[in-house]
Amino acid sequence: MPSQTPPKPIIISASRRTDIPAFYMDWFMQGIRAGYFDVTNPFNQHVTRVAATPEDVHTIVFWSKDFRRFMAHGYGDRLQAMGYHLFFNFTVNSESPWLEPKIPPLKDRLETLRRLCDRFGPGCINWRFDPLCFYRLPNGQETDNLSDFSQISAYMGRLGIRRCITSFMDHYPKIKKRLRAIPGFAFHEPPMTKKVAVLRGMEATLNRHGIALFTCCEKDVLAALPSDSGIRASECISGRLLMDLFGGNISLRKDSGQRVKQGCGCSVSSDIGSYHRQPCGHNCLFCYANPSSEISQPVESHRFACESTISNSPTS
């Protein structure tokens, strides 16, 4: 009887739906010690068990805007000692109390990034400057969130970061509802000509520091770029890159649960986060999730089960 081919190890995404490194690492480590996460589909309540042992997992991809607690408590060291490979999607945007009221000051985020690079290497980090926002303040001023982009780019280049991923803000209905509490504030969608000009300006800035620019789920904008542009579609989770970094053999199949039609190039992964059971405490004004206005300090959940939006995750 022919022997069966063993399944390929998976990628765990932690997480597109909440900030696990900032708020829920104790919960995450519970699942790691147990060797699994139970993920509940909120549409049909079907529970899928995601294996989480070092033998089952090729790489854990962490997404965060604040890795301070992750670094301070040595979670990465512990996970590596257990045999896990780690990769990081670190969002570092311009400082804006309007857009991101509860994230650390920019200088603290850049210092955390330096420590992350020193410990795990810049090749294991994607810098996400995301999303690009264009808006009107209550005083009538038209502005955007690119004010610190040049400064951040120079710092990233010195650290050896070579990939910057960006996208334009999506205007979800829940965001419009959130804005009712801020009279006079409004987001607006720039025309395609401006989007192209903005990306070209970002590309020129990044080129000076040896950083390539990628777009996340911006198929139409990519199509409008001139032929001499080096901007490419992103794979925020790239199975090929993870194999180049860590070896092994993992699936290169695209993740059908993401926005493939809009240009998402991510490899398939298992996202274990939850919008509702693990609400993010950053309270970002543009967030597609459900930020909790009640969270002001890191909160730990002691429940294993977590909801999954398996087929409708709005970002990649």
C-alpha cells in the first residue's frame, strides 16, 4: 500500500483581525502550549481546529502596530526556542492623534522596530505604511497622513528594511458611522491621477533608501501606473519568501479567503484572530474592524475559541 504524503506545514497569521502582539499574547501562548486553536466560523458556527505545534507550523506571521510588549516579555525568544519560525508585518504610519489615537508615539515605534531588527533581522520584517488616508479636519483643512513618510523611510533604510507595503483607505460603512461622532471631519477618496502621483512620489523617496514599494489589494491603481514604475503587487504573507528565509516546503497557493480579485497575492494561511472576542484597543479611525472604545490598557483573554471570518476578511 503506497505511503501517504504528509501534509505540508501551515502558516499561522496572528492576526489580520486584531493586534495580538499588543493585546493578546498570553492568550496566544495558551494556544501554543495546547498545540491548537479552535476557530469558529461566525456564519455557520462550524469549528475548525488549527494545529499549532512546531511540527505543524512552518511560520507564525505576526501583525501589529505595537510590538513593545512582545519584545519586553520575550515572547519571540520563547517561540523560537520552541522551534517556530517568526515573521513580522509591522505597521508604522505617520503620527496622527486623529487617525490612530491610542498607538505609541512615532519615536517609540521606531525604537521598537530597531530592537525587532536587531533580534530577528530586517529580512523577517515587512514595513506596512497603511492605509493612505486623505481627509478634511473640522477646521476645514485638507490633509493626509504622509507627513512623516520621508523620515520613517530614511530610518527604515538605515535598519536594512527592504519592503514597504501600502494601500489606499477603503471607505467601509462602519467607518462612516464612526465619523458621526466627529462633526466636520470627513475622509475623501482621491482621484486616480492623484493616487498614481502619490505612489510615484513614495516610490522615489523609498528608492533613495533601497526600499521597494508594494501595494496591497490595489489592482486598479497598479494598472494605471506608467510602465517605468517598479511598484508591484504585495504578498503580505509570501510562502516563497518564507521558504527562502527558513527553508522547508509550504503551499504557494493563493489565499482564497482574501481579496484575490482586488489583487491580494498572499499565500494561504490560517488566521486565528477575532474581531469580536479580541477587539483591538488601538481605536484607529479608519479601521475596517470593530475597535473597542472601552479598551485603554492591554487586555488578555483566557478563552481558546476565536471567531473566524474565513471567507470575508477585508484586507490582506
